[in-house]
Amino acid sequence: MPHFRLPAISHGVVSFIWGLVFGLYIWLGGLAVGVSGATAFVFGAVSGFLIFLYVMVYGTDVPRRHPRRRADRVR
């Protein structure tokens, strides 16, 4: 039975997507509660950048080490 895996996406791309989505969320949320457009944009852009940096630094999983298979073992 074949084992399908997700395509490999660079960690930088994933971090950018997190920052972009949450930055947009904060920007639109600021507009929804009555913050002026420029202020909401600045808060969204700065927070999106900080989220990008946070995910870049702390968002990686430590890869698991697979035990080596012995050559004399038969499946």
C-alpha cells in the first residue's frame, strides 16, 4: 500500500503564511472595532512581522531519528 506524504514546504514559507494571515486578522479586526485605517494597518503589519519572526525561531519541530535497519534483517 503506498504511503502518500504532503509536499515539502519551506519553513520560511510557512512562517510567512502564519504572519500574513494573523496580520490580516488583526488589521481587519481593528477596522471592525473602529480603529482608524492607518493605525489598524500599522498594528497589523507590525504584529504580522513579529508573528513571522516568532514562528521562524520557535516553530520548528525537531526531526525524529529513525533507527538504522540491520542489513541481515529480512522483512
